[in-house]
Amino acid sequence: MTGIDWNATRAARVVSTSEMRKRARRLPRAIFDAVDGGAGDEVTLRENRRAYERIAFAPPALADAGSRDLTTTILGDPVSMPLLLAPCGMARMLNSAGELAVARAAGKAGTIFAVSGVSSYPLEDIAGVATGPLWYQLYLLSDREATTAKLARARTAGYRVLCVTVDATIAALRERDVRNGLEIPPALSLRLVVGALRKPSWLAAFVRGEVGDAGLGARVAVRDFVTTIRQLIGVTSDELRWIRERWEGPLVVKGVMRGDDCEELLRLGVDGIVVSNHGGRQLDGARATIEILPEVVEAVNGRVEVFVDGGVWRGSDVVKAVALGARAVLIGKAYMFGLAAYGEAGVDRVLEIFRVELDRTLGMLGCSCVADLNPSLLAKSSLG
Ligand SMILES: Cc1cc2nc3c(=O)[nH]c(=O)nc-3n(C[C@H](O)[C@H](O)[C@H](O)COP(=O)(O)O)c2cc1C
């Protein structure tokens, strides 16, 4: 007899990604805030979202799109929709299956998972369960040998695309974390226990060693994480050239915030650019990414693929980004909250919500495929 999958049943009742965020409140406050929060006054965190809300659609009156095709390709990989899962570290703080669950969910949904350079499962284990393409996100370390070893491991495990994050070399001040006394990885501090006492299911999993840092393979990954964070260095042109010489596959740079950086990036042989401010978690006061996107798209002028992340919570946001020239968007918090609320079933549900909303929005704009999207479908007056 097969049992009822309560996580899937409960996840299926969640209507939107913002509702999924509310369901993730089953986490202790400190852990919820570590995912939800941003740097400083969280101006950039809020602006990422608000900037999408300010953009209005301009649907044509006479258009018909009875059936829609959401498929596209990302750096040559076919995907079911123009959306992939952003690299987010330490997923095991949220659910025992961590990145393994995310990789499985991404594969089922027919899209790509970009695995964090500070994942809580070894990159080989994640590749072992993945059925779809993976990106490997690299944080550049001062120790070149360690970086070379990381690249070799990623290549051997089958990662084809390398994504170098350039906006997180200085530790940001995330005030919620400071207030919550959060340590990464979470140790059994008094504050965390007190907060977790009101979240018995998370606390029980923590004590069993399923979440946090006590699990088997996770221990190694956590040691890795701490070493990585201590050794982060800035990515200069020389460093990027050094990486390019050591990675044969497609190379993506994540964390671009101005159009006039693009020429140099292209000269250095980059194959993709992610317009990102790290979801408002790094430099507070940076511009909303969807507002930066057009200037990057113009600078790149079709020579490489451009992606954007930050504040994507709706299928309609994906449509706006693609209409403005993004090849695809990356989502971060939205799927992390799915993972926190219902594990793999939660990530499945988040991806399904995006797919349905994306399909509906495309239809209402009279587009039968993502290639039909263009800036004329957005009201000029709403585009800043
Ligand atoms: C909990 C969490 C952990 C993250 N860890 C990483 C990371 O390890 N590497 C990285 O490049 N970006 C990391 N990011 C940033 C995401 O890749 C992405 O840029 C951001 O979440 C997008 O914004 P959104 O959360 O509003 O969708 C993290 C984001 C979150 C929320």
C-alpha cells in the first residue's frame, strides 16, 4: 500500500509563491530571516520587487494564442521554460534533503539548477541525483590550487556551465542575522534553541542531525563552506582571464549591475551575463535588477545570453524580464521557501506555479511562444 504524500498534498494547496513564503514560517525565526532578509535597510531587496510591480503590460487587442509553447534554450540546453534555479548556499538548513531535493525538482520540471559554491551537499552527490543540466557556481578563492581543484571536481562530476559570482567578496551586513545572533552553519546556540522551541518539527530534525550541520556528508560540505567564506577574493580582469583559461565549457558571470562592464566581460570570453544584486543581500542601495536589464541587453547587443535575477515571484515577472531581453530569469528565495515549507514537493509546487502563471500571462498577451515576447508588450510610460 502506498502512503499519502502529505507534503505534496499540502504543497498542492498553495496558490502563490508569496503564500509559500508564509508556509516557510515553520522555520525558526533566525533561519527564516537568513533566507528572507537583505543587507542594510533592505532598500534593494524591496526595490527588486517593486520595480517589477511598476512595469505594466500593454496587451494587443487583436491577438490569439490558443496554445502556448514555453520552451527555450539556455546556453544550448533545452529547458521547459525561461527560468532556472539560482545558486543558494546551505539549503540543508531548510530541509534535510537540501540541494538533492532541489536538483530532483529542477530535473522533473525540465529546467536547470545552478548549484552554489557553498552547497551543503558535495557537488558530486548533487550531480548524482540530478536528471537535468547543472551549472556550478564558483566563489573565487585566494588559494588558486583550491580553486583549480574545485573546477576539476565540477568538470569531472559533469557540470557543463561555470557561473562565477562577482558581487559577494565582501561580507554584507545583514542586520536581521546580527539581531538573531545567527551563526552559519547554525550551532545549537541558546538563541536558536529558544527560537526553535516554537518550531518543533525543525528542532526535531536538527536534533536528529537532518538539518543544520550535524548530518553525514553535510559536515564535509560545511567545513568547505567555512573555508570558502574565509578565502573569498575579488574577481578582477586578470582573475577572470585565469578562470577562462581553465574552463572549456560556457562561462557565466553573475552579479553584473551596469551596462558599461559588458564590453570587457565579452572581451574576456564570457558566454553569459547574470544581471544580479544577489537578491538585495549584498550592496544595499544598488538599483533594482529589472531596471538595469535593458542597459545590459543593449550593451551586449545579442552577442551572449543575458539573464536576470532578484525579486522574481510571479510568472508575469518572468514574462516582463524576457520581454526586456533576458534569455531567462533565475529564482532564489521563491524556491528556497518551497524547500523550507514542503521539501522537494514544495520546490515542485513553486515551479508548477511559475509554469502556470507564465503560460497564462503569455496567452493574455497573445503570444504563442517565448520568442514572441518583446518590449512593445510593456507600457512605455511604466518603463522608467
Ligand atoms: C539563502 C540564499 C543563499 C544564497 N547563496 C548564494 C550563493 O551561494 N551563491 C550565489 O552566487 N548567490 C547566492 N544567493 C543569491 C541567489 O543566487 C540569487 O542571486 C538571489 O537569491 C536572487 O534573488 P531572489 O531571491 O529575490 O530570487 C543566495 C540567496 C539566498 C536567498
